[in-house]
Amino acid sequence: MFLDRFKSFKSYKTETTPCRIKLSSNENPFDLPQWLKNKIGEEVKNIPFQRYPDPTSKELKEVIADFYGVKPENLVLGNGSDELIQLLTIIIGNPDQPVMYPVPTFPMYQVSADIVGKKKIEFPLDENFQLSREKIDEALEKKPVLAFFASPNNPTGNSFDRELIKYVADRGVFTVVDEAYIDFSDKEDFISESLKRENLVVLRTMSKIGLAGIRLGTLIAREDIAMEIDKTRPPFNITYPTQVIGKIVLSEGRDEIKRQVEIIKKERDKLLSELGKIDGIKVYPSDANFVLIKVHDGDALHRALIEKGILVRNMSHLPYMENCLRISVGKPEENEIFINVLKELVG
Ligand SMILES: *Cc1c(COP(=O)(O)O)cnc(C)c1O
């Protein structure tokens, strides 16, 4: 009775079938180098585990601010950007004011709105998975207070039209630009816009560039806005180990991360071009660390790939994603195996 609201609620699901090659969660395929892990080991050993962590994450924030070229006062840290998405859904506007986001997109916007009990305005992307002014205008008529745009978008891989995102912010909607995949894109980011405006914030995450395991997301906003949002976050949401590890990796490991990101971008482009040569597969452009393909029978191919030890994300069941599979960029040798197996199965 207390939880009746959740009887038909579907929680966020990911693929967990164990497979030799995991290309399903848009993680960085490369682990940290051993020298960096040794360093982390030393520092983690010295953590006073009986103590609460620094509630302000002061030292970590200084390193992250430097990483993004902003000030520590511009940041709010989250236990993954998932936590920040949920926090924004709770705090922006009143409970009766709706949230807008395009579909298909990252499911957490919908999941968060449903948990909080906010109304959702879902509007479709066009046939190229791009935002359309017309659909945005229709959504705006329903008076949303909050908008989410993942750009580059997950699961489609493309970046959205900047001007249309700014257009939504110009209409007075609190606009969240989720840049989880921006490290793999050559397009301009929204950081400078977020520092100018009172109703536009940027989300970043360490998850796609090598630290999915420590859960560390960042919100970037104007100082006054960041300060208000920061008041509403759980006080010790960034664990002691996360603060210690994040600080080391983003300072001493920075070059290594940049090196890995460059390899992933090259591998993505290679994957796009190889996939483009296979008959019977439609490949969508990607600015991210994954590629989206449409095939004849998505469920069957997904199953066949698992039998060959390769796990990709089956998107077939989502609206507008019929027979689509999402493939995260793996290590060079994994991508090669994937392409060869795919040719075998589809050809
Ligand atoms: C993966 C992803 C996230 C989640 O990030 P965490 O920091 O791991 O919670 C956020 N937004 C988008 C669009 C994503 O694809």
C-alpha cells in the first residue's frame, strides 16, 4: 500500500550476462596502468576508514576544477552523474511541473521523474535522431520546468543542435546538458554557456573515461547556482576512497586517460568504417565511445553474439530503436574479433 505507486515501475536494467568480450556498458575498455594502481593502493591503505570523508570534497574538487578549466566553486559532485540527475529532478521547480526530454535517450531521466512522481514530456527526435524545433515547441507548450539533453546522445551517438538546446534555455526552462560522452567528441561543449546562464548546467562523469567503478559525476554551473544545488545533496555522497582515487587519477593519471581516449576515438572511427562495409547493417554516425547499428533481427543477432562470447546492448525493445544494437568501443583486438564474428553472422 505504501509502495503501490511502484507496482508497475521498471527499474534501470543493464546487461549482465557474463561474456568474454564486454561491449555493452560504454565503459573505457582499458584498466588503469599498474604504476597508477600501486600509487592508489598506497594512498587507500592510509585512509582512516572509521572517519567520515570530507563533506566538501575540497581537494578532489580542486583537481576536477583544473581538469575542466573552471573553479571549484562551479562544481557539485555526485555519486555518479546518476545521482545528480535524480537530485535535479527532485529540486528543480515544484512537484507538479513537468520534465522534458527527447526520446530515445538515456533512461535515467525517465526513471528519475517516475521515482520523484514528476510528469514527463517525452518528445521524439527526428529520423536522424536530431532535435526538431517543431517537437520542442510542442513540448514547451506543456510548460516544463526542467529539460534534459544528453549530447552526444545515448543510445544514438550523435550530438544535438546547439542552437536548439540554447533555444530551450532561452525560453526559461532549467536546461541540463549531459555531456557524459563529450571527451570522445570534437564538438564544442556547453561549459562556457553554463558559466553565463542561471538556468543551464552541464553534467560530466568519470564513468566513460576509465573510472566507472568509483562513481564520480560532476555538475558544472555558475557559482551562485552551484552553491544552491550543493546544499541539497546528501552530505557524504562522495566516499573517502572515491575522493582519494579520483584525486590521484585526475592529476597523475591525466595523460594516461587522454592517451586512452585518443585510442578509443580512433577505434570508434575504424569500427564505423568497417561496419559501413557490411551489407544489411545500417550504421549511425557517432561522437561517442559506442556505435549504434540497425540490423534485420536485433534480438537474434544479440543472442548469436552472446553465444560467440560477445556482449553488446540490445536496444530493440525501446521505442524508435527497433532492431538496433549498441556496441561500445573495445580494445583494438576486441573490436577486430567483433567485426569478424559479425561478418560471419550477418554475411
Ligand atoms: C552513462 C551515462 C551517465 C551515467 O553516468 P554515471 O556517472 O556513471 O552515473 C549519464 N548520462 C549519460 C547520457 C550516460 O550515458
